[in-house]
Amino acid sequence: MNSIKSVPARVLSRRGGHSLEAEREQFDKSQAISISKAINTQEAPVKEKHARRIILGTHHEKGAFTFWSYAIGLPLPSSAILSWKFCHVLHKVLRDGHPNVLQDCQRYRSNIRETGDLWGHLHDRYGQLVNIYTRLLLTKISFHVKHPEFPPGLEVSDEVLEKTAGTDVNNIFQLTVELFDYLDCELKLSESVFRQLNTSMAVSQMSAVQCRLAPLIQVIQDCSHLYHYAVKLMFKLHSCLPADTLQGHRDRFHEQFRSLKNFFKKASDMLYFKRLIQIPRLPESPPNFLRASALAEHVKPVVVIPEEAPEDEEPENLIEISTTSTTEPQVGARDHLGPGRGAAAMWDQPAFVHRDAQIESLKKEVDTLRAEMEKIKLEAQRYITQLKAQVNSLEGEVEEQRKQKQKALVDNEQLRDELERLQRVKQDSDRSQRLCAEAEKKANATEIRYTKLKEKHSELINTHAELLRKNADTAKQLTVTQQSQEEVARVKEQLAFQVEQVKREAEMKLEDQSVQMEQLRQELDARREELEQAQRSLSHAKQAGVELSAQVDALHAEKEVLRRSVSEKECELLSTRGLVEEKELQLSQEADKATREIRELQGRLLEKSNQEQSLQQKLLEEQFGVLQQTVREAQGILRDAMAKLDDPLHLRCTSSPDYLLSRAQAALESTDALEKGHAQYVASMADAAGLVGALALFAHLTADTIVNGSATSHLAPTDHADRLTETCRDCGQRSLEYLDELKDRQRLSHAELGDVRRALRGVLQLAQELRPKSLDIKQEELGDMVEKEMASTSEAIEDAVRRIEEMMSQARNESSGVKLEVNERPPSNPKTCFPSFQAIRLLVTTSTNLQKEIVESGRGAATTQEFYAKNSRWTEGLISASKAVGWGATQLVESADRVVLHTGKYEELIVCSHEIAASTAQLVAASKVKAEKSSRNLAKLQECSRNVNEMAANVVASTKSGQEQIEEKDTMDFSGMSLIKLKKEEMETQVKVLELEKRLEGERVRLGELRKQHYVLAGGCEDAPEDGEAKPAPAPRRGILKKPPIAQKPGLAEVGPQQEGKRSPSPARGAGLL
């Protein structure tokens, strides 16, 4: 465990006969072996020889590059013991290695910090120690990098400390704080180690315990220096700043002083440390920084590490002497010599013999030097032990003098008290004379003690001179070898410093004692004068004594009279005492009887209270059992609902966002009742009825929400479906976690519904996002809206019929002749559109009757508005279809009017006819969703739809026929055109045809974009049933977009006149989803 202060020059400059590469390879190999043996997973302390080789390696290469190159490869995260031993070796390398080691370690601060953080997060006993040790190493590296004046070994002289601190108060203040932080890290490591260990004497001999204790040797060395520097700087601060400003520093230092003293005491009691290190003793109380002279009383704590016999090592580690290494190359060289050179080689044989002899002599010389070195070390150790014994004896004598001083002070206090007592009892002459004699004796004794102290001081001076002579002789004897000289010189400096400290302390104490003795003399003279005054007052007291004796005789006579009266009173008292005893006996008997009755009543009361407690406990257990059973049932319901999320049989079950919204809202509202029941149960656990009821309702509503959420996700877009499924699964998981908390008595009172509410709100938000972007109509107003839209559609159709009739009568009245004949032709005759409006009116009337039939058969006990609100999406589809029919009829009338006035185009009639056919199909599909298959009104509605389609087809056919009749066909005349002109006209016509084709293609693309944008704006999505519960549904299809108000053109998909007959409308078209 020796600290390596200097490395022998022959070791650092050692060179063998091999090349530099071979030497480097041998060095790397030896370092790798030493590192692997020093840092391993065995729970045993690091062997000193391996650590010494690593430290020598740093001096050899003037840095720690090789050490870190192997240390980085160690699997530190795999073993806490490996990390602990790595920190120990790194601490030794920092203290005793080459000065450049500090800069190399600075580059690997992140590795050290990562190792500490890793083990700090794990609950491992060694791991916590590693975390604290890495913090200490990082603090040590940072401090010494910031203050290069302090070597990592922390050994600097007081002059260097003063120079480093400087004269700036701020620098001194900051340096003191950093030293305190440094010392805190050291003490925290020692406290953590001792906290994990049993500090008995036997335990410290176990290898597992020694593995933890071994790094504390370096901690003791660091703490001794840090404590000394802190004391020095604190005194310097108190000389520059007021005491109140440094109160925090003093409190922190006192706390560290107590911790350090406790640490040194525990370590001193362990056998493991007694053989490895001599731990200094700290004073009983911390230094008094408020008194500047206390600095002279401070003694620097010195840690002494005994020299141990070096372990058996191979000689080539110090001096490379190998017979084999020298002879084998020679033999090889002789083998390579040719037969002609063999004779020449024989002439060099004496040289080899001489070299062998020289090697043998060197070996003997090395052995002799080693034996002398051991002898010198033993003798130096013996001198050091003797000097330490003398220092201890001097300390004992100084302590004895301190005790005598204290005793003298106590005697002086006693003398002062006795003198005051003499003044109070002047009338007692005998006692005053005796006290005066004792005071004179004690004064003489004090003078004798002063003489003895003076003699002791002279003896101390002689002893000090003798110690100085012995110290000089010892210094001369310890200069034999360089390493021993340095070691002994350091001890000599320490001893000289201690002796100087003892000398200064003795001189200061002698001065204090001389001052105190002078004060005692002055006090003695003053007290002698007081004694003379007491003697004079004593004579007066004697005269007063005669008078007092006369008064005493009178008092004796009076006392006799009083004695006779007292005897009479005692007789009366005896008789009265007998009566009192009888009364007391009676009272005691009654009290015993009352006590027995009270005990019986208390026993009964206790038995009754025990019964009540048992019944109360039984009631609590039963209520908790009911709650647990309810929780298990609720968990089963929720787990069954969560299983539906991954059940393939549930994929065909669908639901609507509106129904999911209602279920999630109900589940969210049930959490309030559940929270209220939980609060009631926590307040009174004897009643769990409220919590059980609320828990059952919550479980059913939450499970219903999860199932309907899964069913709704089957018809939602992929992104929304995934989010909704995950949100439902998270809702179920949060609910199960909450129920798990209710099952645990310890966590029951702290159960919270915050996570469950957040999950349900997430389901509500997703359901709101999936709802159709319909008209801004409340659900309770949907019923009125349906009736209004159907009435509005009927009015629009009636208005269209009326306008057709007006147009027909107006055409007859205003036209005549050829013009009347032209207007009577199909394309210009409004009568052509009249049958279509008659069929549309009949279709709307039949649809109204069918809606009433659907509402009456499906609403049950609910009102019409409630039925429409429950089936809001179907209602919105019906409203959309009604608007589309009314809008188509209005557009057809306006187109016919423009054609009659020759301001419109025949193509408008064709497009309007197609729109009417598509709107009719949408209305039929919307009605067919809720109607019964056997309904007569449904069959009649389908028949009306076919009639509307036929009428629309007739309008289209009539329009095309009339367009052909009215169209004037020009007969082309090519008689006057030449071949070139015909060719030119042909090319121009081809150009025009290409332009028209290109324009037609562009218009078709524009039409597609318009339809696409219309679907996007209308928010077309897939349909879902509105029955209020999840049920199987066919594969979803693209829905018809909702019609806008009549004043706007709805973007309906084109439906041909025969579309109704080819396929039945899908539920998606009837629902009119957005």
C-alpha cells in the first residue's frame, strides 16, 4: 500500500538487448496482464503489486495512454464489482502516477460519468458505491485541472498554498468552497461504504469487506490534506472578512469536522487499516476561527503508511538480467556462422566468459544492495517509531500540563468562592480562621505547582534539543539510497514540523501560564488584604458575641416553656390520629369495593368494544369482498370487450359515429358517479353500495363504448380506424389499471380516474371527427326539417307544373301560323316536360306516405323527432334526396323556359332530365333503407321511380328528335372549287376537327375535376347503419354526396334512366353520408 513518490531512474531508463518494438510489445503485454489481474470480478481487494506495475507503466510512458487503451475495453456495465475496482485503480493512478495522467483522464471524463450514471440507476449495493466513487473522481479531476498548483496527490507546502490563494478575498472564498465540495465527495464515499458494512473487528478481515474498504486508504490520504488546507484558508478568510459573513462556512466546516472525526475513529478501530496505514487523530473540538491565536494550536494531521516487505516478483521487472536471452542469440549466431568462420568465433570465447562473470558480480552486488536497503529501511523504521513514541510522550506531558493548568484554574475559582463565603460569615470566627489557613495553604500549593511547571518547561526544552540532535543523526543515516532518503526526508520534515508545533505550543502555553500565575499573585495579595479586614471585623464580632450569649440564655428559657406546651399538644394529636385512622380504614374499604366494581364494568365494556370491533372488521371485509367481486366482474366485462378488438368474427359488425358518441358520452358521465362513490367508500368503508353500483354501470358503459368503437372503426378510413382502435384499447387498459388499484387496499384510496377520462375524451373526439359534415342542424330539429324539405319539394314541383301550364298558354296566345307550328314541335313544346312533372309529383307524394309509414313502424314509444334524431344520418340522406328532386324540377322548368325563348340550349334539357333521374333514384334508395320489403308504398314508390325514368327518357328522346327537325342542314357546293382549293379546305377542316377534339378532351378533364372537387367539398364517405347498435352490414360503398340548398347545383353522380332497373340502390346512397 505504499505511495510511489519517485521512480528509480534505472527502472525508467531500462533497456534490453531487444529492439524498441519488442520492448514496447513486452511493455504492453505486462500492462495488459497487470490491468486484467487488478481489475476483475472477484470480490477481493486490488493487489498492491498489480497496481504498482500499472503506476510504473505510467511513469515509463509518461502518461496513461496504455492504461486507458485497455480500460476502455473492460466490460464495466456488466459487473458492479469490476466498475468498483476500476475506480479504485484509477484513483491510485491519479494520485501516484505520472503528472500527465491527469490530462489523459480529462479526455475520458465522459466514460467515467457514463459508468457512474449507469450504475446509479440500478438498485445494486456496489452500483450505488460506483456512482458515488465516479462523482468523486470527476470532482478530483476537475479540481486539479482548474488548480494545477495542487498535484493529484495533494501534497503542497504552506507557501504554495498561500501563493495559490493569493490576496484576493474572492479567490480565497472560491477556493475554500471548492475544497469543501472536494472533501464532501470524499466523506460521502466513506459514509456510503461504512453504511453497507458491519464495522465489527472480525468482519474487516473478510475479502468481500476488504474489497469495499481498500479504496478508503486513498480517501484517508486525501482527507488529511484537504482538512489541513481548509483550516488554513478558513483562518485566512476570518482575517479578511467579518465573522457574520462566514457563519455558513463555519457551520459547513463543523459538520465536515464531525464526519471526518467519525470516519477516522471507525477506520482506526478496524484491524484491516491498522496494519496498512497509521490514521491521525483529530482534536476533540474544531478550531476556533474567531480567535486568531488558535492557528498556532492547529496540528497538521499526517498519514503514515508503514513500509511493507515487497511481494515476490520476478527480477526482470526491475533489471533485465537473463542468461538465456544472452546465450541463445550467441548460439544462433554460431549456428549461422559458416565452417570457415567457426575458428574465428572461438577466439571470442574469453569475452563471453568475462561477460558471464560480470553478470554474476552484478547479481551479487544487487543482492548486497538489496540487503543493505532492507537493513536501512528497518533501521529508519525503528528510528521513526522511536521518534513517534517520543512525540507521543511529549504530547502526554503537554496534556498533563494542560490538566494541571485546568486544576489550578479550578482551585483559583474555589479560593474566590471561599473568600466570598468568609465575608458572609464574619460572625463565625473559628470558621474564618480555618478558611484563612486553608487559603494560605492553597496559595502555597499554587506557588509549588508554578515551580513544577517551570521545571517541566525546562525539561521540554532539553528534550526538544535532544530530539533535534537525534533528528540530525537520523537524517544523516537515511541518505544511503535515493528512494530511502526521500522517504525518510519526508518523515523528517513531518516530524520537524510536529516538533516545531509542539515547541511553539509549549512556549505559548508557558507564556499563558506565566500570565495566569501573575494574575494569581495579584489575586492572592488582594485576598490577604481581605483576610486582614476579616480579622479586624472578627474582634468586633467577639464583642457582639457576649451580647449574643445573653440573648441565647433568654431564648433557652423560652424554648423550655414551648417544649411543655408541645408535649400537651402531642397528647391531643394522638387521640385525634386514632379517630382519623378509623375513618381512613372505612374509606379504604369502600374505595376497594368501588374499584372492584369499576374493573368489572371496564371488563364488560372492553369485551363489548372488542365484539363491536370484530363485527366492524367483518363488515369491512364483507364490503371489501363485495367490491372485489364487482371489480373482477367489471374486469371480465372490459376484457371481453377488449377481446372484440382483435376478434376476426367481429370484423363484419359495424356501428355509427353518432351512436358511439352517445355511448362514450354516457361512459364519461358515469365516471362522475364512480368518483363520487369512490370518495364515499374511502370516507366510510363500511358502505360500498354506491361504489359497487357506479362500478357496474361504468364497466358496462365503457365496454359498450369499446365494442361500438371497434365496430365504428370497420367503416372508417384507415387512419381514423387505427387511431380509434388504439384509443379504445388504451381506454380499456386504463380502466383495467384503475380497477387493479381498487383491488389493492394500499392503493385504493389513491385511485384516480384522470387517465380513464382522457381516454374516453379521445374516443369522443374521434367519434366527433367521424361524424358526417352535415347541415348545421341540431338532432332534435331533424324531424321538422324532413317535413319542411318534403313540403318544399312538393311546392317546387307544383310551381314547376304551374309554370309549364303558363308557358303553354302563353305560347298559344302569342304565336300563330308558322311560329305556332314551330312551338308545337317536341323540343320547343313545354308540354313535352309536363308528364315528367306529373310523375315526379306522384313520386314525392308516395315517398312522403312511405316516410310516415317508416316512422310509425320504427319509432315505437318514441316521438317522431326522437326517431329522426336517433337515425340522424338516414334523415340527412332523406333531406338531401328531397332537395335534389326539388332542385332538378326547378332547373328543368328554367331550361325549358330558355329553350322556348330561344335563349337556351337543348342540351340543358337533356342534362336536367339526367339529374332528375339520378335524384329520383337517390330518394328511392333513401326510403328503401328503412322500409319493409313487403310495404305497398315501397312497391308504389319503385313504380313511380320507373315512370319518372321513362318520362325523363322521353324528354331526352323528344329533345333529340326536335333538335334534328329544327336543325338546318346546308348543302355543300364543290362545283366552283379547284383541286388546290379543295385540298386547302380539307386541311383547314382537319385543323378545326383537331382543335375541337382537343377542346373536347380538355372539357372532359375539367368535368372530372369539377366532380372530384364536388365530392371533396361535400365530404363524401362510407355509410353505416343507424340502428343504435353494432350489427353485420354488407361491404361499404361510396355514398351519394349531400345536395346543397336549392339555389345551388348539387354535385350528383350521373344516373342513367335505366339505372334503377339494373341494380338496387345501396344503403350508402340512401343514407346520403357526407
